[in-house]
Amino acid sequence: MVKLRKNKNGNPQKSKIFGAQKIQRNASELVANSLTTHRIFSGINFINVLLMLMLVLVVGVLISSVFTTIEMFKMQDKQENNAMPNKVSRMSLTGFDKQLAIEFMDKNHDGRCDICGMPVEQCIDSGQLECNMDTNAKIGILGSQHTHADWKIYIDGKAFDFSDKSHMERMRNNMPVSSFIHVDSGAPAPEKTGDVLHMHASGVPLWIFFKSIGMEFNKNCITLENKEKFCNDSNKKLKFFVNGKENNEFENYVFNDLDKILISYGDESEEEVKNQLASITDFAKNH
């Protein structure tokens, strides 16, 4: 309790009362102002947090949109590639390949692919031997695969000589050859031309190789480039082995990577056939 001092007339001093009341009022106002300021700053902080959350949400939506757009473009490119494969870059179709492609894709000779209706030259330029829009097509575009097989051909016990059958050699001499399936030269010794068979697309059967170098091969005969034939008779047989086992696919066989293939014509004994199988090289793994 505040004790009031009296003035000369004996009355209490009111100035002291008013001073105490003023101090109390100022203190109340200060507290009120502090609370108001706190509320203002609290409101500002809430707004800032809300703005930050909104900003993060907007950025997230933008990033999601960018990735969605990229995926759409990828899908569009994939569909376009499926409709028309990319043009061959490293290896192109030879004259033999182009003629064979026309036989496959333009049977009515109107200049357009029988399957897709596009100019057949456009299909050929994109590396197709068979129209890739044909559901029955088995041969992929040039460059769609690169596999190798070691092999040997024996005719009457003598190994066939491939020295003049290499892809580049026949190209230089303007002789028929295929870019899809062929033998190559120039490999480091002891590998020789023809030890390894190369396939530069998926699904290419052996008959295409033989046809490309002027030969023929089927379950009955093997015909050389000079048209000399070696056919099955009562004494001699044409035999076809893949990885040491007899195979009846002959000219239609599509080899797998690192296969070992033997084509043998003659009246060899079982032991002689085993020796021929053992003579197949193991160079394909080096390619």
C-alpha cells in the first residue's frame, strides 16, 4: 500500500498518485505493444513458411513436367525408329544385298515395298533386307547384330579354300558378296581367311552367304562357284554338324555366336569325321 505524503494544507499529494498510474499505464501499453509485435512477426513467419511450401510445390510440379516431357520424346523416338530404322552408318548394303532386298520386298516390281508401301530404295537405304514391318520377316537390319562362328568345309576329304572369298577382296574386285554374312581377311596369324564366318544382322541363314559368292548349299548338294556339284548318292553323303552334333537345318541354319560348324561331303569314316571336327579353329572368340 502506497502511503501518500500531505502538503502544507494537510491534503494528500495527488501528483504521486498520477505518476504511479502513468507508470502502470505505460507498462501495460508496452506489454500490449510487445504482444502485438510478436503476433505480427509470428504472422510474417507463417506467411514465409507458406510461401516456401508453395515454392517447393511449384518447383516439384515443374521438374515432374520436364521428366514427363522427356519420356514422351523418348517414346516418340522409339516409335519412329520402329517404323523406320536408322540409316546404316558403318557398313552399307552391297550390290548383291540390294538385289536380294528387291527380290524380298518388291516382288511386283513397282518400285515400292510390298509390305509398307514406301519406295523400296528407302527401305534398302535404311539397311533392310526384309521389310521390318513384315510380321514374317526374320532378318534384322544391317548392324543389328555382330556374331562369329568358326567353321570348316571339307569336300572329299579336302578343306575348302576361302582365300579369294573375303568381303573386302570381292568388293575391290567388283564381285558379288554380302555385308550381312561373309568371311573376312586381314586377321592376325595364325587365323586365315575363311576360318571365321561373320554375321552383321540377326536372323541371317547360311544360304545367303553361299548365294552371295556364287555357291549353293542345301541338304542334297553343295555347288561351287564354278558350278561343280557334289550331291548325295549311294556312296557319298553331305553332312552338316553344329558344335559336334549332326544338324538337319543345313542352308536354313542361323548360327549363334561362337558356334563351330562343319560341312562335309564324302564317304568318310566316323574317325575321319571326328578329325575334321577337331580341325575347326577357335578364333571366333577373338572377334
